[in-house]
Amino acid sequence: MKKYFLYLPILLYSIALHSQSESVLTLSEYIAYIKKHHPIVKQANLVITESEIKLLKARGAFDPKIEVDYNNKEFKNKEYYKKLNTSFKIPTWYGIELKSTFKENEGVYLNPENTLVPGGQYSAGISIPLLRGLLTNHRMAALKQAKIYREQAKADNTLLVNTIIFNALNAYFQWVKSYREKQVYTNFLTNAKVRFEGIKRNYELGDNPAIDTTEANITYNNRKLNLEKASLNYIKATLNVSNYIWVNDIPLELKEDMMPEIDLFEEIDNELKIAFIDFDNIDLELNPKIQSLNYKIEGLKVEKRLQLNNILPKLNVEYNFLNENPEFSSLNTSNYDVGIRASLPLFLRKERANLKLVQNKLLQTNYERQNASLTLTNKLNALQQEIKSYQNQRNITHAIVSDYEVLVRGEERKFEIGESSLFLINQRESKLIE
């Protein structure tokens, strides 16, 4: 395969690409460069990275934690108190927390309730939320939502990449179209020039009137004007395609001799799998837009369960075994520290408001999903009919072009034997160009 080059005029930066013929940017290579180097595609990939970081952050809520609390007060050479409280806590999935502590307190003015045996006191216990926070809690919901967000980010990434590729393909097809138009006007300009020069010679020989040279010259200039417009459109289309070609975060501009791939029908089928699509058996649940909305709904359901749980009263029970040494091989159940904490807002206005907000968001997202599903279904049906119609139109157009080519050639032969006029030839040719 020969190499062709892209260049950036300012930085004189060039890269080598491969193609079947020199200076041709194929559709497959074009799409490959977009997927690998386009900054928006890279930005979309960062969304997945961000979701992984948020998942790591959510998992951090279940990390074991060491706490140390030390207080020491001395005044006028007298030690009022010295208190040490260390703990090691292990949060678990269902809101239960395991904890072990070591406390050592001493001092002249130590609060009697803080008086401990010499050498300190060890404890091992458990804290259990019996109502709010048992079946679901903030850290449990945050972790579930982070996992859902990671999957949603993948669907959003696919959706964003597909959008970029879709816009890039439109630009490429416009490039192909403008190139083909330029080819058409170039060919017919050659015809008009040959015809003008021939009629001019015939006029000089006395075989044609002067008016024929004027008409031939008008046609020739019209062809030049059409070619100039087509060339401008081609330049614009080329620059538009260049907007999607990046390498190492540097935008690249196509060289003037670069051309698109012309025979695209099989290539389009291979790249986009159009020929293999069964429109009657498309699973909309696999569409990234629907997947993203499904994951959003799942995340809101987790939030709804959390807000429902927050309406319950707080009732936390804590029980600790106490011991004089860190070995708990023989527990004395008569040595313990137990506590119960209960609380409930009287009106629950904040909790009820949060629940209604989540329910409202969930309802909105369900409506959005229903609308997206219907829109996609109708769009697929329209595309199916559109593809079939374009296939028929293409076949009909080929037949029309073939017939007009026969008419133009026939009109030229009639003109050569004096049975037609230059006006009729130009009329036939204009129709063929259209």
C-alpha cells in the first residue's frame, strides 16, 4: 500500500497514512483516526475514568478507620488529667459497625466517670442501627450509585462517540459529493471547450454563423463558472473533513491533492454494518441512549429507597465487652458498656420533601425514556423506508443518466450532419449534468 500525507501548514507537521492508492483517504482510515485521536472522543473516555474514580471514592466509605483522641492538662505543676482514647472501627455493608477501643485515663481532677483500672481498659463491641440505616444507608447507596454511574458513563461514552462519528461521516459524504460534482463539471467543461474551439474554426471557415460562436462561448463560460463554484464547495468540504482529523492533540489539514474514497457502497456496509441490520429485530434496550436512561432510573431507585429509609426513626444500639487486657479469650459478660440512641423529627418535612423530589425525578426520567424509545422506534422505521427508497431512486437515476447520455450523443451526431442545433445539444447536456 502506498503512503499519503497530511500536513499542518503552521507547524509543518506531517504524518504518513496508508491507502490503496496515493492521496486517497479511505473511509475506514478516516473513522479509525477519529476514534483514536479526536479530542472529543478522548474527553468521552475521561468520563469513564471519572466514574472509576467516583466508584473508588464510594468504596472508601467502607475503609477501616483508626482514631486517636488524646487530652492532657497541666496547671501550676499539677497534672489535672491525661486522657487517651484509641479506637479501630470496621464499617460493614448493612450499617453495622465493629469496633475495638483502648482507653487510659489518669489525673488528680479526672472526672469520676472516666476513672479506669490501672493500665487502661480494652473493649470490643458492635453498633447496630435497628431502623434507619440498617437495610440501606448513605454509604451503601453511594456505592450502588457509583457502580451504576460507571455503567451509565460507558453508555454515555458510546453515545458521544457515535455522535462524533455520525457528524464526521456526514462531513466525509459531503466531501465525496463535492468531489464528484467537481469531476462532473470538469468533464463537461472540457466538452464545452472542445465544442467552442470547433465551432470557432468552422465560423472562420464560413461553415457556422457568428451567433453559434457566441452561444458556444456562453456555454463554455457557464461551465467554467459552475466548475469554479464546485471547486469552492470542494475546498469547504475538505476543510470541514479536516476538522475531524487530529494526531497527538494537533489538528491536521488535508493536502490539496488528497481525495476521498469514491466507491463507498460496500465500504459503508462494512464500516456501519448497514447490510447486516435486521430492522424488524432491533433490540432498543441495547441502544446507548436507552441504556443510559435505564441506568439513570436505577440510580434514582437507589436514591428513592434511601429517602424512604430516612423517614424511619433513628434507633441505634451499641454494646461493648470490657476487659483489662487485649485478650478476650474469656469474656466476663458482667463487664459491659451498652447504649441506646433514638431520635425522630416531629414533622419529617425535610425527609418527606427529599422523597418527593426523588419520586418526581424518577417520574420525569421514565417519561423521558418512553419518549426516547418511541422516537428511536419511529426513526428506525423511517430509516428503513428511506434506505429502500434511496436504493430505488439510485437505480432509477442510473437509468435516467444512461438515457440522457444516449440523447446527448444522438443530438451531437444530428448536429454533425446538420439536423440539430447547438442550443439543443446544450439543453440535452444541461439535463444530463442535473
